[in-house]
Amino acid sequence: MKVSNRKHLLHLSILILVGATFVILAAVSVKSIPVNQQAFKIESESFIFSQLNFSIDVPSDYVIEEKYSLVILKSNVGEIAISNNGTNFETIDQYLNDLGVKNHFSLTDKEDLVINSYPAAKLIIGKRVDYFIYATEWTVYTLSTDSEALYDDLDQIARSFRYIPQ
């Protein structure tokens, strides 16, 4: 009888430990960081996101929320989302053509760009503006907003993008 109780106690202890670990990891994976804090700050408005291997310049009135594979820049008038996607395509054009076919949109409002020596493109689809940056082989970064009030900020932030290799 004592062995059975110890076995149940051991199983319960392990279950509690796993649950506590999950809660801690979930809390750590989402951070809200006001821009005026020192975390990630390199220069007055330049921030490094080492988990996603890039840096950007952020206007001072934004709050930064960093998740596992997504950065959200929040202002009082909307949000700018930044993410990265793996790809099997060798160019930004191949990537965007495939994206357009899969999501049923045309690339008529596409502007080809070079941002800090990286091939890039700006797409306008309805009210949404997306910047796609092919920063390294097999990785495309996307910066986007659907808030018209943030179009100029999005442009400024996208043009400050820098890939940081590990």
C-alpha cells in the first residue's frame, strides 16, 4: 500500500512540475516592452530582436510586444506586425508570385525595392500595406499594417530594417 501511495505522489509531483514549467514558459514567451525601457535598446530608437535576427528603428510612441515568431508594434491608432517566414523560393519575386496564387490576389500594386541591400517589395492589398524583405536565403520578413494612420511609420520602420545573422 505504501509503494502505491508513493507512486501516486511521484506522478502527482511530476504533473505539477510539468504544469508549472508550462505556465512559466508561456509567461516568458510574451513580453510587452514600452519603447522607453532599456531592454533591446541600442541607440535612442533602435531595437534588436535577437530571436528573429533583425533590428529596426521604432518611433518613441510605440509599445513593443515580442512573441515567439512575431513582433507587434502598438500605437494608439493601430498596430504594425513583423514576422519571418521560411521559403523554398530563391527570390522575392518567386515568393510573392506563389503567395499571390495561393491567396488569390494580383501583384498589380507591387513596388520593387532594395532595403539596406536586401531585395524587397511593397504590396498594397485593399487597406493593408505589406513590406516583404528577402534578407537571407530561404527567409522572408513581412512588415504590415491595415491602419492608414500608420502607413508613414511602417515605411520608416521597414526602411530601417537590418538583418542580424547569428
